[in-house]
Amino acid sequence: MLELHGITQVFGGVTALENVSFTIEKGDITGVIGPNGAGKTTLFNIITGIYCQTAGTVHLEGEDISGLPPEQLVRRAMVRTFQNIELFGGMTVCENVMVGMHTKSTSGLLACALKMPWSVSEEQRIREGALTWLEVTGISDLAEVTAANLPFGKGRLLEIARALAVEPRIILMDEPAAGLNSQETVALAQLIKRIRDMGITVVLVEHDMELVMDICDRIVVLNLGRKLAEGTPREIQENRDVIAAYLGDDD
Amino acid sequence: MLSRERLGFLCFALLIALGPLVFKGGYLMNVLVYVGINTMLAIALNLLLGYAGQISLGHAGFFGMGAYLSGILTATYGWNPWLAMPFAAAVVGCLAGLIGFPVLKLKGHYLAMATLGLGIIIYIVFNETVQLTGGPSGFSGIPNLSIASLTFDSDVKSYYLVWSFALAVMLFSLNLASSRVGRALRAVHDSEVAARVMGVNARLLKVQIFALSAVICSLAGSLYAHTVTFVSPASFGFNFSIELLTMVVIGGLGSIYGSFLGAALLTLLPEFLRGANDYDIIIYGSLLMVMVMFMPGGVVRCIADLYRKLAKPKHEGGHA
């Protein structure tokens, strides 16, 4: 599904990522873990076109997508969420998800402003679609609430609903459990499994080890900008290098 | 079936249409013509600033270009005003699009500076191309607009002419604001990176709305030129760009009706303060300061909040 080859990212004199390569299989939930500063978020920003890598390539289903901007990637059915949720704060919950359907609609500026019949019916379709995604994530009762007023946990769900509205084949989530309480985290785990069952490949950066070990099919471990290990949750838990990286190896 | 938004707009249009019956011509009628022109300009700037979140301190320049192009094409070259107006708008729109591509890459203060420079350059051109524009002393002899034998030469006729355009621009913008394009604009405003991840081509959209905004300004400029029949650079300077900005902020960012309120307030206020002799500018300034301090969301937001506060106790009263 997604192949990374020799990804290297240098910021000024600092090498944030060095020669990172791995493959994400279709239909899997893959976790990318590592101590703080390992380069996880940088890696996400490269895959999703926010940064352009210093070297290396990213292939999505065989197509080289290196250096494509995010608005192009979404047309290839790739979407992401953010560590510090990036909602459209001034808009309602429903409108947020409706923006997620931007690429599923085509009315231009003039057609919209002149309320052409096709743009009106399209608008209706967008609204109905958005409400469906709110139901999937269980926040349809908040549809008319201004997004900025949402509690953090609901904001996360909204961000996921908005990402699903893109109808992605692959979704990248940057620390989806950060800031959630234990109940919300359990519900999130269920939701992520449901997303996988919809046939969407899931990649997540996460610090909550319990969550990662519970839901991930495969795990990639980064440390200090390099790939340290890769395998099933069980293999990772038993990997000496990983334990050393997390707990220190001065024993 | 009429939606609530549609009904609201119809009521507003009706009020505007009844204006001349209430004010019976006279001096105020003339001022209300300017309110119409300024409403168009404030809406244009609001689409850019209130919706897309991109500032411009050069919008008076686009307004002036519309006015001068219409004026020169009709008075000097004998064009039909109805042809000059869309031609001017197209020229200004294309120019704004061309300038917008590099300029809108800038953000915040830098964008403010760049558009400020643009406005000043346009102003200097009006002043210096004396052969074409008449320079600082202005350009006169611009014909009124007319349809068949009806010439828009009186205040009441101008009022209906200008407000037909202003209402059209208003409806156009209201529709736009509530559409997928309007949502994309607000998305770019709130989080450009998230908007891009959702597939919004933020760069192109910003340029499009900048050009649209300039086109509306140009139309307002043409109407101004054909109504007043005289234009001079002083009307299109930096001061006026700031005044437009004030209208938008006072009225309410991201509110089309707010732009009308802001335009009405800032156009009418100086007229009402005329009696205060030299103190008018002090009162005017103080009023603006007070409004910005106590109504940070603009007049529209303030009215909405007040309405909610007044309506709320009734609901709570039942439980108490």
C-alpha cells in the first residue's frame, strides 16, 4: 500500500530522519512508535506532503507520491489527522465534515454564488453525507455546535469524521489518543478497528502503548531518526533494542 | 418554499426599496447612494478578510481603477458606459489575479505591507498620468448611466441604480458564503494546513477570491464614477483603504449584513456629526474606539449576543 524508501530529512544541521525504509500493508493497522524526538511526526509530515524530504521516495500503491502537496494526496485517497487537532474552529461540526467532502463535489465559485440547480442539489448531498459520517463517529447530536466549543475528546472524533468524509483508502493519525481519558481511548480503539474493517489502511503515531499493542497488526519503531525495529506487537515487546531505547541501556 | 435566509434577504431588499419614500429625496438620499457603494466595497473586502482571512490595505486602489477606467473610456474614448463597466471589471480582475499569485503567498503583516504598497502605487499612477487622468485636479465630464430614455441623473434614480447592484452583490456573496466554496474559504482562514489536507487548493482559492473582491470593487468604482461624474485621486488613497477596513471590522468580520451595517455607520456618522464643528473627528474617533473595545465581534455579533441574552431568561424562567 505505502512504501517508504530511504527517507532522510535534514533541518539545518540536524538530521531528523536518516534512511528510513518500511512498507505498510493494505488493510493493516500499523503503529509508528518511538521515544520523543524519534522523528515520528516528521515522518508523517513527509508522507502527507507537508514537508518535502531531503532524500528518499514514498510510493502509494506503486505510484511515486514524493513531494506531492496534501491537496493532491487527498485525491489519491490519502488523509491525515493532527497531533494538536486542527479543526475549523469558527464552523459548526457538520460544516467541518462538509469541508471533508470538498473533493467529492465540484461546483465552482460562480455556480455556488448564482445558486445553480446542480450546486443546490450537490449541497444537499454534501450535507447528508456529512451527517452520515457524524453518525459513524457517534457525534451526530453535536452537528450544529461550533467546533471551537467542543471538548477535546469530541474534537478528536470530529477530526476523524472529517478525515473519513474524504473516503480515504489510507488514513494517518498523529497521536489520536493524546489528551483522551481512558474511556475515550477505549472507544477510540473500537473506532479505529471499525475504520480498518471498512477496508481503510490505518497508520498511527502513538505514545499510548496499551492502545498500540491492542490494536496494531504491525509496529515500526523509530529512535533518533532511524528505524530501530519492525514487527508484530509481540515481536516488538520482546525486542531488546526497543526495550533499551525506551528504558535506557545502562544496565 | 422560502428558506429563512431567503426571507431575511427579501425583507432587507424591501426596506432598501422603500428608502426613498421615507426620506423623500433631499440630501440624505445622496448619502444613502454612498452607503450603497460602500456596502459593495465592504462586502468585497469582507469576502477576502472575514472569510478567507487575507488582509488587503490596497482595496481603494481597485475601487479607483474601476472609477478611472469607466470614466476615461466613456468620457475620453466615447465608450458606452454599460460596456465600460464590465470591461473595467475584467481588467481589474485579471490584474488582481496576476498580482495575487505572488502576493498572496505572503501572510499577516507582510501581506498587509504588500497590498499597502499596491494601493499606493495605483494612487501614484492616478496622480502622475496627468494626460490620461487629469492628475491631482481630477477628471470630470463622466456621463451618467442610462437605459433607453431613462438617465440615472437624480439622487433617487442613482439610489435605485446603485442599490440594485449592491443588493445583487449581497445576494451573490450570501450564496457564496453558504456554499462549498464559502466553507473552503473559512476553512483556509481557520487552518490552512487542514484545509489543504481536505483537498482545498488554498493558493488558487485565495487568488480567486482576491480577484473576485477586486472585480466587485471595480464595479463599485464604475458606479461611483457614473453617479458623481467626477473623480479625483483623493477619493482612492490609503485613507480610504483604512476606512473600508474599519467598516468591515466594525460591522463584523465574516458577516455580509455586517458589512452593510459597517458601511452605513461609517458613511452616515460623519454626516450626523457635521453639527459638532471641529469636534466631529474626535467624537468619530472615540465612537470607533468604544465600539472596537465593547463589540470586538462587530455590530452584528453584538446584536446577536444581545438577542440571545434577552431570549434566554425566558427559557430558564420555566425551570426556576
